[in-house]
Amino acid sequence: MTMEITRGIDKDDLNEIEEILRSSGFFYEYEIITALEIAVETISKGSEKSGYRWMKIIDNKKLVAFGNYGKNAFSTHSWELYWIAVHNNSRHKKLGSKLLHAIEDDIKKSGGRILWIETSGRPLYAPTENFYKKMGYTLRTSLKDFYGPDDPKQIYARYL
């Protein structure tokens, strides 16, 4: 079993990105469409012009996890994690932790000091919030009913 963490995506990754998102059962349809639009924009414009960076994990020649992140254009040192997802068949292998560490390292090398992460506060997302807490992130604020009734926006951050 060979696992590799690499930066960047190409058009051959699009179907697997969609498959990863659908396998999780966490995302609304419009969220999946948005992620794919961001991927297409990154592929067509490149990371520099689009502002989106990607990190992915290949396991046995198959894309099984990815993260999408970028520098906040209105800050000197804040970065944002837009997506992090692991295929449901590859969960509980610590891939999310390895991926997030690789993203954090890339951000630090680029001069980033803080990584901001937003997620839903629905009960479905309790494992996600526990993951961020375990990784050293602190809940900075909760915006009640942001995504919908009883669906708050949870904003986590960590100094890198």
C-alpha cells in the first residue's frame, strides 16, 4: 500500500473529488457543485490566479482525500480552509490529520500565521468539530442559524 500526499489537482481528479464528497454524506448538492466549480477554476486559471490551493492524498493510485485552501485576500497572514474531505471507504486511517498537517506546513512556508476553518454546527458535524478540536483548533465564534434553521456556522482557528 503506497500513500502519497501531493499539491495540486488536474482534470483527471474531478470525478474522484466528486466521488469523495458524495461518499461522505455530509454535503448538500449545491456544496458539491461549488467544490467542483472551484476545482475547474483552479485547473483553468492555476492556483496563483484562482487563489485556490489543493492538497491531495493518493492511496494505491486512487485519490482518497483532498483539501482546498487559500490566503484571505484581506489579511496579511490569515488563510482559510475551504474543503477537507476523505472518502468514506478511507476513513479512520488518520488521512484527515496527515492532510491537514500538510496543508498547515504549506501555509507556514508561504508566510501564513493563522488558519481559519468554518463548518456547520448540525449534529451530523459533531465528528468534524471533534476532529478540529483534536487538531488544536479553537472555536472562535458560532453564528446561529447561519446555514439554515438550527444550522449554525462554526468558525475555528489555530495559530500555526
